[in-house]
Amino acid sequence: MVIKRLIPCLLYDGKYLVKTVNFKNPQYIGDPINAIKIFNDKEVDELVFLDIFATKQKRSPDIAKISQFTSECFMPFAYGGGITTFDDCKKLFHAGVEKVIVNSLLFTNPNEVKKVVDVYGSQAVVASIDVKKGLFKGYGVHSHVGTKVNKSIEELILFVQNELKVGEIMLTSVDNEGSWKGFDAKLIQNIHSLIKVPLIASGGAGTIEDIRKVLYELNADAAAIGSMAVYQKKGMGVLINFPKRENIIL
């Protein structure tokens, strides 16, 4: 059995770690550096770190802070939030970030994304696609500031792969995010045949079985976990943790 990646996804509000449900109502989790140090001691493949308010608040990445985070982080560190230019990405890579995660930039200035790929390589760029169920049927693509985008998920996948040449896609179900009810299997099944780059499934992980299903039945290349990485269990207190590798592999 192929060993696949399991990735903690930490949400940041500019000062502290937080956790949301359906991208709403952020709850305080704790200090980022403390969490990073704990994950250093666990069998973590890489770390995703998202500043969830940077774009909405029109804040550029805080390079000084991010440098502190990467200096403490012994695993590959992927960062997203507030990225608007190639120069932002250049500074992030110099600060020790291994991958940049872009969302709103896919729509506002995709040429900047392509420039990053051309200079640093496809493996350095992750396209973050946030998807929400429509009122009647189907799925709609949303930017990270919560605005619906006039592009279908199929169109966007083909665009980021074929035109922008990104190295990975992180697909997040807004409806399932923070819910503990499992990944959106229908969403992943609907688009999986289109995806030719590694797929990171995100949104909804609540049990080991959820992770196994998305990795080995739905064939995602990686699973991102949020609530499971920062809470003891659903409805219980904060506890930075990470499932043991032997409990995930089938």
C-alpha cells in the first residue's frame, strides 16, 4: 500500500491560531509556535498554515512572523494568505516557506501565479479551491473571502493544471469544514478524473475512518486535517495532536 500524506492545516488570524466551522466563527486555539513545536515531535509529513483574514483585510504576508514560524518548523511548511504578487512569493520562499498556497490570486491575477511556477517550479505552488454546494444542485467555487466565482469547478481545475501548471490542488468543502462529518465523497468523486496533479482533500475529517476512506477509497494523494489536529474530540477542549501513522495505513 502506498503511503500517503496526512497534513495538519492550521488557521491563523494574524496573531493566534483559530478554528472555524464552514469558514465562520473562528475560535481561539493557541500560539502558533507552540503548536509547531508539538508537531515537530510527531510524525507529520508537512504543515499547511493559512492566514484566513489576510486577503479580506488586505494584509500582505507578515514575513517577519512567518520567518519565525519556519525557523521553528522541522517539516515542509506551506503558507497561504494575503498573497497578491510574485514578489510576495519570492519573500515567502526566502523566509523558508517551501510551498505557497494561492486562492484569490487564481482569479485576481493568475499571471502572477504562472510567473511563480515558471521561476520556482510547479512543485512550489498549490492551488486552493474552495467549493460550496449550490442552493438547488451542483457546486459553486468560492474565493477565500467567501465570494462566489463565475467559473465552474471543472473549468478551474483544468485552468490551474493546464494553463498555470500548478503542482498540487487543495480542494476544500466549505460545507464540511470543521463539521467532523467526513470529507465530501461526492465532490471528490465528481472531479477526481479531471485531476492530473496531486490532490489534497480538505474539510470534514472527524475520524481515522474518514481519513482512510479519502486516501484509499477516494484516492486522494493527501488529507488535510483541521479539527482533528487541534481538538481532543468533537465538543472537547483544545489539544494539539496527530494520528499515528500505523493507524492510518491500511
